[in-house]
Amino acid sequence: MDKWKTGTDAMFILLGAIMVLAMHAGFAFLELGTVRKKNQVNALVKILVDFAISTIAYFFVGYTIAYGVQFMSGADVLAQKSGYELVKFFFLATFAAAIPAIISGGIAERSRFNPQLGATFVLVGFVYPFFEGIAWNNRFGIQDWIASVAGAPFHDFAGSVVVHAVGGWIALPAVLLLGARRGRYQKDGRISAHPPSNIPFLALGAWVLAVGWFGFNVMSAQTVDKISGLVAINSLMAMAGGTLAAWWAGRNDPGFAYNGPLAGLVAVCAGSDLMHPLGALVTGAVAGVLFVHLFTLAQNKWHIDDVLGVWPLHGLCGAWGGIAAGIFGSHALGGIGGVSIVAQLIGTAMGIVIALVGGTVVYGTLKKLVGIRLDAEEEYNGADLTLHRISATPERETNW
């Protein structure tokens, strides 16, 4: 019976890992459809190579920091319990790799390729797992302290704050340090529009992400006996709420309409195991409106050239999700309870601070030491030109 259970658990979390792995195709197509045509190949290659770097960084460094687990034993030991610990690593590694995938959308079209890979290794190997360990493994006893202060530990079932807010708030200093794309904001105050290059690809990316999200959220239970249909329905309701709210607030703009479900899904991750479906619907709807208005403000008023809007989508909607878990997860609003709004505020603020400091240090150091921005010619002709120069040789040129 034990062997059956461990085998079932291993299959359960492996399916979750595969679904979240597929989400990275969603990240790629979402970025591919948003950036200008001259930068599309760069976007595709960057997401793939970032994922590979993330896997290595998390295997050798990050997973140990977060959970104290190392994979230095022989294969016979690692294969115990049907290899459950290995597929658990695989599942959590796909979460970790979402950090550079999120950042990639914000810094698109003017960031240098190789320095970004260096940033990926440091962020996935050190910065992200530091907070992941605090939130999900009670590292350093911080969750115990939060519980003593607020009456409950910080709750983030599937990563509204741990993954999305952290990724979005790391991206913010990266975007600011890079500066806007050349020609985006004119000296006379005019804004040069850079509309999505391919709405069908953008839509495809959003659909792939939305489908994979049900593995992201539901399989966060990590074992079959803890699975909850409530998580699935709450994810569905938040997706619907985010879609309708963003469609309405964005006045039928397809870019907003297809980012709306993602905003709702980002926000519901933290409390998807606690909320009543009506609470999830409201959480998603608020996130949809939040994304539309903050994306518009950031781009048009504050001149923050965040290409895919990853700071409002992941950073702000993720932070809202952490807080919403404390609101709609309470008994008073139909939730299961066992969560504290004070704990949620503390944990969310802690994640934001760690992300901001980590992002500023990593990208600030890279900017000073090696530079993080394409030169004028490369940016004008497109980031794909950089990849062409890296891969082409006198004997064999690669033409995209």
C-alpha cells in the first residue's frame, strides 16, 4: 500500500511539473506576440535558455537553500519512494524558472542576452530560494515569528507572493536600470506606440499559461491525499473574474482581455485552498482592473517601459493575492479560516523587500561591471541581430 501511495504521489506531482513546464511555452508565446517582429527570435531563445540555466542553478544551489536537500547520494538512494523527492524538485524547479520568465517580459527588446543569463543564475540560485525557504519551509524561524505576532503564519498556497510578486518586483528595478526603449518616449511628451506584433501568438501564450495554471495551483498540494477540488474551482472563478474585469476596464482591447485571466490566476494562487468561489471571483476581478489601470499608469504617466507589464501583472496582482488570501480566506467572508490579514501583510511586504533589494543588487552590479543594455545599432536593428552575431560563423551563417 505504501509503495502504491508513493508511486501515485510521484505521478501526481510529475504531472504537475509537466503542466508547469508547458507554461513556459506560454511565457514564450506571450512575449513573442507582444514584442516587435525584429525581437521575436530573441524572445523565444531567451525563455528556453533561461529555463536551462534556472534548472542548473536550482539543482546545485537554490533547492538546498530553500529546503536543505542535496542530490549528492547515489541513484539507488534517489530512486527511493518511486523517486518522489526528485519529481518534487522538478515541480518546484519549474516554479523557480518562472522568475526569469517573468523578468524577461519586462526587459524585452533592449537587454543583453548573456548578462541576463548571469542574472538568472544568481536570482534562481540565491534570491528566490531565500524567500521560498522562509515562506514554504519555515527557514530561519520567520514563520514562527509571524505566527506569534499575527496569530497565524504567512499563507501562500501556490505562490501569489513567493513566485509572482517576487518575480514582478525583481523585474521593476531591472526595467528602471535598463531605461526605456529608444524612441519610446519623446522629449516633447509624445509616446511612440509599440503595439503587439501578433495578437494570435499573444492569445496562444495566454491560453497555454491558463491551462497550465491548473497544474500550478492544484498540484501545489504535492500529494494525492491533499488534493482539493476547491483549488481548481477557485482558479476557474478567478480566471473568469479577471477576464471580464480586464475586458471591461480595457475597453475591449485584446491585449488587456488576454492578460485579464492571467491577472486573476496570479492573484488567486495564495488563497485558492481557502476561499469561497465567490471570494475567488472578486479576487480575480480586482486583479483584472488593477492590471489595466496600473499598466496604463506605468506606461503613459510614469514612463516605466515594462514591455509586457510584468510589474503590474505579477508584482502588484501577486501582492494583492497575498493580501486577498487574508481577506477572503477568513470565516467571516466564507473562507476556511486559519489565516490572518496581519500575517499576510507582513509576509507580502517581506517578499517585496527581498525582491526589490535582490533585483537592484543583481542588475545594478551587472550594469556597472559588464553592461545590461544592447548598443544603439543592435537595439535599432533588433535583438535578434545579437543572436545572429553570436551564432554565425564564416563557414556557416544562420539566417533567421
